[in-house]
Amino acid sequence: MYHHAFSLKFHSFSPHYALSLSNFSTQSPNPLLPNFPPFARVPNVSSSVCLRCRSSAADVSPVRYADGSSSIGSLGDTGGIVVAEKPIDVATLGNLCVDIVLSVHELPPPSREERKALMDELSLSPPDKKYWEAGGNCNMAIAAARLGLRCVAIGHVGDEIYGEFLLDVLHEEGIGTVALDEGTNAKDTSSFCETLICWVLVDPLQRHGFCSRADFKEEPAFSWITDLSDEVKMAIRQSKVLFCNGYDFDDFSPSFIMSTIDYASKVGTAIFFDPGPRGKSLSKGTPDERRALAHFLRMSDVLLLTSEEAEALTGIRNPVKAGQEILRNGKGTKWVIVKMGAKGSILVTKSSVSVAPAFKVEVVDTVGCGDSFVAAIALGYIRNMPLVNTLTIANAVGAATAMGCGAGRNVAKRHQVVDLMKASKLNDEEKFFEQLLAENSESPRINLLSKGMIKDGGNKQQIETISMEKVVSELLAELELGRCCVKSSS
């Protein structure tokens, strides 16, 4: 997805997320979203779903599901639900944390006891807020909101200064929030009910090390959250997309995750899943973890994988063939997207393969790039954009984030994405694509984003080259449409 100006070596001592960054922008809250209960205090805001505030209910008449719950839509002739409109574009599940980014002389030691002592020392008093950043799924939600999507973050946030900070950041970006544990069966009232903090330690060589309390707890951080509240069900039901990733397993029990997936599937909400770095350990985890991972892979509408992850899941090195194998094994999987770093990305469906080379940029930090990428994939999915267009804007958003230093509020801004697409500087991967086509001579139709560099090479399959100029023109119109929906200060 990105052109690497230099190589960064990451030392991750935690399965958790990390981020920091440079640029900062805010934007007005998103348009009207459904009404959810308050969480703590009530600011003078009426247009955003928030743990702490009320908003006006959407102006629609709800109907009843068989289980007595309500949704936006109408009853079909056979008694099924026909959803007329879902007012939320994207809901993210869990993985909400505050990253505290600090420069250190050396990375955390590998010893569990020493790392625990270091974290306890760091936690004695809150560092200056200039070192705080929203982390985890906040990255995807912020990137999506800046693209004009209406977003809600579903998760647990504690009632303390870190929770207040996280809620303020999300609200400033126009993102609604829903308390995952509101009205649920909470079995634990210990300190693990507080907002999750991830200490992101950066050494002089810009290598990253991570510490969080999740490293020192055998069970998931919020294992006491066992049921979906009515408010969370409403948020999932009224969302077009529910985004989950492998780090959800550090927050919730496998049984809770599986029940959430099943509920989203039941109410017609598309499931996006990115196993991320956690996928490797999950595939060798407990029987319950492996079962839940397999359930994700089978039930997800859209799967996002690196080429290494796709190979690990299938044993197939070729990314196109690996994607096709995953599609065959999925129950309702529509898209398998393979991210190939500086080469670009591939989107595999049952009837086509779409390929888009990466944008050529000077990479500063790859943290948050994958989260930004999936936000743009959600945009293309929701707006039914051509598949090559979807990959192209996702590559651009990921590359724009890579030009900064970290993530959180500093993920790609709209104007950076526009500038990259207008410049249309793509990495030259002609040989790679020629080899890819040669190895997949029996593949269905192949769509290629091209600046005139790709040649058929005598392959017999149907190949359509799509000009960068055409794609950019269409994408700029899409971004302008999003600007009309959500005000942006970028």
C-alpha cells in the first residue's frame, strides 16, 4: 500500500494497539443519528450519538422484530424485515483505548515482571495530555468520519480522566459512542472497569514497544461484559457495517464475540473483519478462540488480510488464489481484500479480481495505516463504488496516514487524500502484476488500475485496464459528496 522510504523495525510486547501523531483537525459532528441513553454528563450538543449525551431520534417509524426489538424499516409481504434505511454507516466494536506515547532510551524489557514494574511506575501519575492519543478502533472511526461516513464507536470507556478524553476526541470528530456495558450483566467492578491505557514507548531509533494491563490478565480485559444491551443492539441494527478486528479477543470472551457476529448477521448488518497481528496467535489459541476465529472467517461479508495472513490461513502463497480459497469456504463472504504493502492491494470476489498499485509516498510511520485503509474500503462498500475505485481510495487514505507519525487524530485528512490522488504517483510494479496474471491464467475477469504500464502478456483471461485519470475523477466527486454530508475543517 505504501512506498517505504526506510525500514522500521517494530518490537511489539503486547497484542494491543498503538498510535501517536502530528497533525490535528476537528470537524463538526455528524448529521442526526438515533437516540441512545446518556453515559455521564450532558454537554450542550444535540446532533451526535454519545455515551454522555442525548440526540433527537431519527424521524422514522420503527417496526418490531420477532424478538420484540425495533428497527428502521418495514414489514415485507412474507413478514420479513425490509430495511428502508440504516442511519449509521459504520459501527466499530470494542478495541477503544487511550494511547500514551512517550520517548524512552530503550524499549520495555522482555521479562513479564520487569515490564509490569515499568507499567506500574508509568501509571503512578498521568503524564501531560500532549502525550495522549485516541487508539484502537478510534483510528478507523476517525478516518471513516473524515471521509464523510456517519460513525458510532461501541465499547467500554471508564468514568475517569482518560475516558473523558477519549469521549471528547470522538465527539470532536463527529463520532457517536455507545456504552457496551450499559444495562449488561457486569460481573466485575474492579479497576478493570477503567478505560484501557496502552503505553506506547518509542526509542531513539523510532522502534515501538507497547505495555498495557491486558498483558498481565489471563482472561479478556472486559470478560465481565456478557450480554448485548438493547442500546448496543439498536446501534448494530441501525448500522450498515460493523467493523471488528483481532484485538477484540483481548477485550471480550470468544462466546460474546460470536453472539455479536450472529446478531449482526441476523439484522442484516455487514460484518467487516481484520484479524491483524492478533490473528496468528488466535489460530493457535484456545479451542474457544479458534472456534470464534473460524466463525469470523466464515460469517464476515468482507475480510481484510495481509498477504502473509492470507497465506497462513490457506497455505497458498499466491494472494489471488488464497483469496479465492477463502471465498469458497465462507458462508456469506463477498469480498476478500489482500493488502500487499508497497505493491498495492487486491480485491477478490467470486466473479472478478481487482488490482490497484500503491501510491508512492515517503513513509514516516505505518502505525494506523491499516485502520485508515479499511475505513475507505467501508466507504466503497456502502456507496457501491466500482471495485478498483474502492481499492484506489483505500490505498490513498492508507498512504496519507503513512506520511504522518502515528494515528488517532492524525490519520489521513481529506485534503491529503485528494492531493495524493491528483498527483497520481504510483509505485512501479509492472513485473509483479505480470507475474500475478501469469500465475492466475484461469482467474475470472481481472480489473487493473493502470497508468499505461500494464500489458496483457498474452493471457487469455478477460482483462480490463482502468485509467487512473478516470478513477481519480470519479473519486473526487465521491469525496465532494461526502463533504456535503459532513462538514470538514481539513
